Amino acid sequence: MIRHLICSLAISLALTASVVGADGLAAPQGPVILTVSGQITHTNGDGVAEFDRVMLDALAQRTTTTATPWLEGVHDFQGPLGAAILDAVGAEGGTLQVTALNDYFALVPTQDFLDFDVILATAMDGNTLSVRDKGPLFLIYPFDENVDLYTEVYFGRSVWQITRITVQD
Amino acid sequence: MWGKTARWLTTRAIGRVTSILIVVGVVLIVLTTYLFLGLRDRQNAIQESIREDAMWAVFQNHREASRLVEAILWAQAEPTPAALDAVSLSFDLIYSRITLLDSGVFEEKFSGSEDLQDHATQLQATILNLATTVDGLVGAPDAFVQALPYLLVTARDIQRQSNALVVATNERLGAERSADRKRKINDYGMLARIVAVTGLVFMVIMALQFLQLRVISVTQQQLRDLSIRHAQSAKAAKAANKAKSLFLATVSHEIRTPLNGIIGSIDLLMDSELTPEQARRSLTIRRSGHMLLDVINDILDFSNLDANGVTYLNAPVSLPELGAVLTDVFRYRVVDAHLFLEIQMPPFIVTTDDVRLRQVMLNLIGNAIKFTRAGGVTVRGTVRHDSILRVEVHDTGIGIPADQHDKLFLDFSQIDTLAARNSGGSGLGLAISKRIVTGMGGTIGVNSLPDQGSTFWFELPVTIVAPAKVEDAGVAVIPPPLTQKYDAEVLLVEDNAINREVAKALFERLGATVQTANNGQDAVDLLDVQTFDLVVMDLRMPVLDGLAATREIRRRGHTVTIVGLTANAFDEDRTQCMDAGMTAFFAKPVTRDKVGAILAEHGRPSTALQGRDLLDIQQLTSVLEDIGGEIYLDLLTQLDQHRDALVAMTNGSHPPAQDRAQDPNCDHILHSLKGASMTLGLRQVGIEAQAFRTASGTGPVGFDRLCQTLDSSVAAARVELQRITER
């Protein structure tokens, strides 16, 4: 029992070590998927926090099962909680500018990440999202859990092919 | 104008129209709701936004295509790995949007989207085609560079196709928008019209309600006017009815007064010696008089009931006594009609209104006698369950057909038969009886068939108070002549000269000494100076009426017995008489029977001897043997001369009473009378004549008595003579 507990502790410490670097955030080892900039306290580059796939997978995950206006039927979306990412970068702004690969962007209130279990989905139905599948990151609100979210406001904030987040005032 | 409107537009019609309009209004509201819900449905924001999204998506597609062209141009200019990656990424971005071009997507979003779908399918095919090429080039930079011209051509194809899709979608979107708008305008127009109609309907309803209020108001005003008019007519009718009742009462009274004279006179006449022819005619007069009296009484009773309703005064009544009284009342009529009357009443004293009960029984028995030619009338009373008195009056008369039974008890209704017409009557008797019996909480009815007699019956609620002594007067038999004489000094107060004379004669016939007064004031004055045994007082008189006079007499402290003569036997009169201080009262007309009843109750039976007791039979027999019947009769007749002389003294100018005995002339007459009487066996006359000669202080009253004794004695002697001669 105690050995089991020590084991868990060791793993979690190791995970934390892999994420937290000089400024509290480890440097990415693989290709960078997400770059967070702006008003953040934890960085691993020049005022930016860069994440590779492993780092994102190390954050607190969630699976959201929901229907969306863009895909047919209900799907399981998995990925790190938005709140976990904000936590990891020490975000201090009220608005997030979420930008896609094609330069589309939406302004998302930081509060959305705290109020709803918003995730940046990395996989759908167990398959990693490629750019062709609206990956690598797809901002998913839990529409089916909260019908109030099923409006254009949140559809607009549901950015896919996310590559960059800028934390603003 | 409103009155005119109200005439054709009744509140009922308005109500009906309003109901219909309300139903229409409700239907319209339902329709409005339905339309509104439909509009809201069609206005589904999500659907619309998705359609907008589609536009956005195809536009984005076109933009990505342009960027792909740009990336390829960059790569051709400087074929670095980064530039090639950018081409690859740019293509991936286009590819990621391929799901939007899937078949069915546009169909879902745009109606009639076949051309859009064609464009999309074409574009999708081009992209998928390119994907195969690109997949083969990734990781092979040289081949990638060589393929760039081909990629550029294809990218430009994609750009052109996506542009065509954007234009087509935009066009489609515009068409959809305009169709939507048109539909919406249509729907809103429809909605507006329906709402307008609904509003109109409710405005009409309100107008109708307003109209109805006005109509109701007008109607109410009319009702008020009408009720005022009705009240006025009712008042007028009441006044007219009152006037009629008063007139009837007055006329009846005026008829009854002379009728009393006729009946009383005929009673007196029939007591005198009459030839058979005269006796028969007298009987006819008496019957007619009584019949007329019945009619008058009925009318008076009816108008009284009509004017005042029936009032009741319950008191213990002895049923056998009532039977006896009724037997007594009808005694002469029954005898005159050669019928029998048998009245059997149960031996109880019960609480009821005796006057009303008697009135009903008088009516029924009177009717029965009236309609019976032979046989008689049987009255049988029973008490059931200790609480219901049932009286049946059965006659052996002409009977009544069953279909006439209902009519019998109606006001002013007579059965139209020859017999009924011949029998006369007001037709009110049964109506009055019905009112009385019903008013007392009872029922009245008849069982009868033609030629089988009739049984009239009634039932009244009563309370048994005590058992009653059974009187032995239930069967009417020919009464003994009223031979009983009374000693009574009577003051008769009556304003009508004829009635006064008749009543005076009736009282005198029974031995009373009568003095008369023309009105109440005279009576009061007379009572102050003279003493009477009995005052008989009419109620209606000039100067001072009977009630006022009675009160005045009582006020002055006189305790003399006062008997009132009332017009009828109703409570009001009864109460008034007793309240005024009268001892008793009886209803007019004054008949021999009534006078006898009054004297029996309030007078003293005469001490004078009667019949054979007046005579010295032995002396009479011996004188008769000596002189024979004829001479005896002659002598008896001569006594009348003495009588006439005495009467002349009483009435004429003669000395005061105390001097009369000293009057030689008077003494002579008395002496002569005494001698003749004693010789002829008229002992009592002799004794009384001698008594006058020796006594002092005798007056005219005494002479009257002597004359009466003489009359009685002569009559008795004639009877005796007859008997002896027959033997």
C-alpha cells in the first residue's frame, strides 16, 4: 500500500519535472504544437511557452462526449483541460486570443476555461487529430452537458487547427 | 332610438351573437398562437446560422485555395523544405474542409441545392485527387519540386472551382434569404391580419356588451315604468274592489233590513189563526224569505271573506251541542219541506272555530235540504286519529253528475240544471265553505251520482279536549208550539220602524213586556229613569249606535243584560259586541225561535199558569152540562168585551195606576169580569181580576198580564170544550 503510494508520488514528481523547467516549464522535446504567449508567468522560451505533444498529454485530461455543428453525430473528444494549460503557463489575462493555422482567430474569455470544462482536443474517438481532421488542437466546449453553450457565440469560439494562444488583458 | 333598437335586438340575440363571436375569437387566438409558434420554428437561429456558416465555410475554402496557390508560387521561387512544408500544410488545411463538401451537407442547408451539390462534388473530387498526389510527394523533396507546376495548375483549378461554389452559394443564400423574407412577410401579414380580425372580433364583442348594457338598462327602465303603472292599476283595482265590496255589503244590509221585517211578520202571521189557503201562502212567503236571506247572507259572507280574508278563533266546542243547535235551526225548514233531518255528532268537546264550523255545516245542510225533494238529510260526524273531524252530509236528493263536481266549489258557479235553477241560491255557499275549510287547514269534497243523492264531506284538524254529554236533540221532530211564556221587561232599541214592530210583537208573543227606543241615545236616557230585565240593541242606528250606547250604559254603571243584534256572526262583530260590554249577541233576522232562545236564557219563565191549570174543570163541566156548548161559546166570546174595555183603559187617557183601583168604572169592569170568569170556569182570570180590585200599585203592565191570562184561558176553555164535545 505504502509502496504503491510512494510509487505514485515518484511518477507525479517525475511528470512535474518534465513539464516544469527553468521558469517552471520544461522545454519541448518534439515538434511544437502549441505556443502560448502574452501575459504568462511560466515560459520555456522567449516570453513564450511552447508545448509538444508529450507535454500536452502530461496535463490533466478530459474526454468530452458531444455533438457539434461541424461533424455528424456524437463523438468523444480527448485532450488537456484548457484550465490546466492556463495553470501550466501561469496565465494572468482576462482574454485569450486563440489563433488557428490559417490565421483565423477568436477572442475567448479566460473565464470560459474556468467556468466550463473546455478542452483542447488532441484526439477524436481515440484517433489523433491531424491537420486534415481539424487538428492538431480543437477547442471543444461541452455542448451536450450545457445547452446554453449551443449558440453562435460559442461556435465562434470553438477554434480548430489551433496553433497559438495569446493571453491578453 | 334605443327603444327601437331594443325592440329588434333583444338581450338574448345579443347574447347569442356574443357567444358565437367569443368562440370565433378563441379560434383566432389559437390560430395566432399556432402561427406564432410556426414563425418561431422557422426562425430557428441555429438553422440560419448554419446556413451562414456554410457560406463562411465555402468562402474560407476559396481563401485556403488562394493561399495554396500563393504557397506553391513561393515554393517555385525558392524550393526550400520550409516552403514545401508550407505547401503541404496549406493543402492539409484545404483538405480539412473537405467534409463540408460531402454530399448531403448542402441539401441539408439549402433547399433545391442540386447545382450547389454538383459544384461541391466536383471540388471535393479535385481535392481528393490532389491529396493522392501530395501524399506521394511528402518526404520526396525533388519529386515535390518537379511536381510544383502540376500542383499549381490543380491549385488554380481548386481556386476557380471554389470561387464558383462561393458565387453559387451566395446566390443561393440570397435566394433563400429572399424566399425566407417573403415567407416571413407573408406569415407576419397573415399574423397581423388574424390579430386584426381577433381585435375586431373582441371590439365587436365589447360593443355588443355595451349595447346589451344599454338594452338592459332600457328594459329595466321599461320594467320600472311598467311596475309603476301596474302598481297604479293594482291600486285602482283594489280601490274598485273595495268600493264593490262596500257597495255589496251596503246593498245586502239594505236588503236584509226589510227582509227581516217580512220574515218576522210572517212568523207572527203564521202563529195566528189562518185558513188553509192563507197558511199555505204564508208558508210560501216564509220559504221565499229564508231563501232570499240565504242569498243575501252568502253575498255578505263572501264579500267579507274577499275583503278581509278568513280569520279564525279557536275555542272548545261541544260537537253534540252544535248538532242540537243545527237541528234546532233547520227544524222549521225541514218540517216545511216534509223531510227528515238526522244529525249525529261524536261525543267530544274539540278545539276549533265554532262559528266557522257552524257556518260550513249550515251551508252544506242548507244545500242538502234545498236539493232534496223527498226523504231527508243525514249528517254524520266522526273523529279520526283523535285529530281529524270528518263530517258527512248525506241527502237523498237529485245528485250531481261526476263531471260537475269540480265546478261546485268555484266562486259564483252553479250547476246548470233545471233543478238547480229552480232551487235558486247565490252559488257562493260551497265556495265560501271551501275557503273556510281550506283556510282552517282542512279539505272538502263531494261524492255523488245523479239520482243517488249526494254526500258532501269535509275534514278539519281538531284537538279533542274532553268527552261531551250526548244531547238528545239529534233528531228533528215537529217541535211543540212555543207555549212557554216569560216574565221580562224588555227595552228594544231599533231604528227601523218595521223591524221594531215585528221584534216587539215577537217578544210580546212570548210574554215579555216591551218598550222601544228609536236610537242609542233614547235607550241611554230611558235606562236612567227606568229598570229593564233585558235590552235588545241593534248595532247600526242614527244619533248613537249600539256599540257606543252600550259603552255609555256601562259607563253609567248599569249592569242590565244587553243583547246585541248583529248584521252577521263574524269575529269582528262578535269581538266588538263583547268589547263594548254586551252580554250576548245574535245575528239578524229576529225570528220567533231566536226570541224564544234569548228569553229562555235571559228572561224568567212566567209564573202564569198554562192550559187546563188556568181552568176550574169541574165548574166548566157542570156549567157546560147546564147551558150547552153553544151558549157557553157565546158567553166566552162576550168576555172579549171586558178585555177590550181593559185594553182601552191601558191605552187611552186614563188615571194614574194607583188611582185605577179606585176608579168605579174600572172596578165595575173587574167585578163583572171576575163574576163571568168564575161562572164559566176560568178560575185564574177570576183570581187575577179580584186581585186587581183589592191590590194597589198595579199598572198597565198588570193589565197586560190580565189580558194575556184572559186570552190563554179562553183558548184553553175552547180546547177543553172541544174535547168534551168530542167525547
